[in-house]
Amino acid sequence: MTGRRRILLAAAGALLLPGCTSFADTATPQVPRAAEPTASEPAPPPVGEAACPDERAEPDPDRPVVALDFRLEDDRRTVTGTETVEFTPDLPVRELVFRLVPNGPDSADGGNRLVVDAVRGDDVAAGRYEAAGATDPGGLYVVDLEDELDAGESTEVELDFTLSLGSEGFDRFGTDDGVSWWASGAPLLTWEPGVGWAEDPFVDLGGETASSPVADTTVSVSAPEDLTVLMTGAQAEPSEPQGGRRTWTSREPVARDVAVAAGSFTTADGETPGGVRVRVGTLPDAELEPAQLLDATTAAIADLERFVGPFPYATLTVALLPDYGGGIEYPSLILEATPSEQVLVHEVAHMWFYGMVGNSQFRDPWLDEAFASWAESLVDGDDDLVNQAAIDLEGRVGGTMTDFADPRSYFRLVYDKGGSALLAAREAAGAEQFDAAIRCYVDAAAWSIATPEELALALADLPQAIAVLNRAGALDKSDLPSSGPR
């Protein structure tokens, strides 16, 4: 929900570039291991019987309902909008808390800024900013309610906002010749069901700190008529041009967050054998033709389904941006800023790990990034290459975002050590049994915000795997404080 970062390690140090990392960019292959199962092999028996449901969990019927109405202004650097949120908490609350991702230190330095212009609602008393380690006007926007809202009681609020897009360069927000894009470009509801508001501080590490529930989300984008809009969700055909503009709409019933790209895209559409509708878009002079990107995307979906089960969404859209290096995943949409197939696979893997199986990206960043790195290695055929040097790195895989000393430490421990530890755990437990346990975990934790404890439950019958992950400092969270409603 959010963007991801990419790190390239130079011989003399670390060169940091914005964007999601690919595990292959940083991992050093080591000792060959056992071969992976093929798609023709029968499914292994269930693992961790208590943790393995008969079917994939359904999303909460009382999840938030979000409507986002964006307008990309003619300067193509300003987005104005209105967000409507219908929220039903499962704990009593006296306020609603929204995260303003563009105001984080890494994004704001590039000239991005999100301001809430007004807030309305029958239960609304006032709105206010809180800093939370972000730049002016703040990283959190808190909507105080007139009275306490009981668990199961609903409220609706509307927020008007203005998003300023920074200069060209790869981030969740940006502009370049013929294209503008924004992701997490509206106030993001930070509720963690059963826990409360996630108010974790922003950090300057190039990673995410957000936690958000899935929501039944509709998106509307008004843009200059010469632009093609690609966005989260299943898109309808755009309106006819009127006044030099067209309106594009979509719906994603289980979106934690959304992303939009509006540009001079040439698109191609296809469908996987499993029925996932895929749309890709490339800009003029892009290194890849739309048909090539479409083939790579549908292949990535099929390859990953072999290991982690059916694709979570009905659609997937990939917007190929200028080649800044890296990629950023959002539910059912990827902003790809490199023609690398390895990075593409990493981002597609995030549809399962972050999109469907959510996590607190501040508290447990490894639960999405290490798993995406692991899945990328499986598809790339690197599951037989365990990076022992990465496993031997000092530091815990399972740290919070404030536990990492610097960006290099974060990427090397979460992506490199975390991905390698999962490969080693798979090798120690047996590929078939480990993959079966992960599929159980995916199905049991679908559409929730997962924890390391839930992963440990799914691996309960594989003590060899748990031992490997414990040695890497991934599963033991007993020393971390728990958060709660305020």
C-alpha cells in the first residue's frame, strides 16, 4: 500500500535509488540446493491442520467503503480531490486517523505534498494534523468525533484534499514528459482491525510505515483528454470528451490503497488461463512493446500461482513509467519503472504479500518484502541458491522500521537476509511441505493484517523451518510492544 524501494549495492558501498527492490539485484548466489516441484506434480498434503482453512478467507463484510474522486489539473502537477469514507470499527473510537504518505521525509524532499482542505460529516467535530515524523503540515490527519463511536456503529466522513506532485524521478508521486502518477495520493485510513489506529512514525529509510485495511473502493479520475488513465481496480470505458477532459472510473472491492498513472500510454489487454484480466500500458519510445509487457505479466502471474495459489484479484494493471529503476506495487496495479522481468515478478508477488495478506509495514516490514523476494527467487529458478552470506548478516530480519540503522541495513536485512532465510527454511523443511504451509498461511490470513504469530502457526508442523527463521530473528516478536486504540 504503498510503494516499495530498490537498492543497488555498489562494490564500494550502497547506491540508493527510489523504487521497489528486486531480490536478484542484491542477493549473491551461493550453494546449490534441491530442485523445485513442477506444476504437474500433485498438491502435497495439508500442513498445520489447525491453520489451514478449507477455503481462502473472505474479506470482512463490514470493511470500510471508500470513494475517491481525483482531478488531474491542466498543469499536470496538481491533483485535487474528495475522499468519502464509510467506516465501521470493531472497537470503540473517538476519532478517525488518516496517514498522509506524500508528507513523509523521503517523498516531501522531492516536492510532494498532501493537504487536507476541508472535512465534513454528521459526527465530525474537527480535523487536525499530527507531525508523526513527517514534514509540514504533518504525517497524520486526525478527525475528532463529536461522541464516541461504538464497535459496530458506522460513520461517514468526506475530506477534500490537494496533492502537489514533485519533479520527475521515481517515487510514488511524480511527473515526466507525457505522464503523471500518484500512489497513496489521498488520506489513507490507518485502522488495524482488532488493534486500533496505526500511528507509527515516518522514517527516512526508503520503505513504508503504513498499515491499512482492505476497503471496497471506487475511483474516479478526471484528466486531460489526450491522456490515458491506468489505475487500481477493474476499469470501465472512459467518458466521452467534454471540455477537453475525460473521466475514468474503476472499482476494487478489496483495495488497501490505490495508485493512478495518467499518460500517453499505448495499452494491451489479455487474460490468464485462470481468468485474471491483465492490462498494460507503455509510453512512446519505451524499451518494451505493450505485447511484450503483457506476455511477461501474464507469465509472472501463472508462475507465482504454482507456489502461492490463485491470484488474489480479478484484474492486474501494469503502467510502465520512464526507466528510473525499480517498481512500486499497489493492489491490482503496478507502477513499473524498469523493463526488468525480475522486478516485475517481485511486484506481482506483492499482490499476495501486502495486497491480500496485509501487514503492518512499520512493525513487520519483512512479512511482505522478504516474501516477495522469496517468491521472486522461486520463479527465477533461484530457489536452489541459498545466500549464506546474507543469512549470516548481523541483525534481526523481524525488526521494526526504527530498528534499522540506515537504508543499507534495512534493505540487506529485510530483502536479502529475509528472502534468503525463507529459501533456507524451505530447503530445511522440504519444498513441498513448506510451500503447502505457506499456501495455508496465505489462505488463512487473506484480506487481514497478518502477524508473525500467524505465520508461525502455519509452520507449526515444520520445526526445521521455524528454527531457521528464529535464527534469522524473524518470528520472535515477544520483545516488541503492542499498540492499541487511543
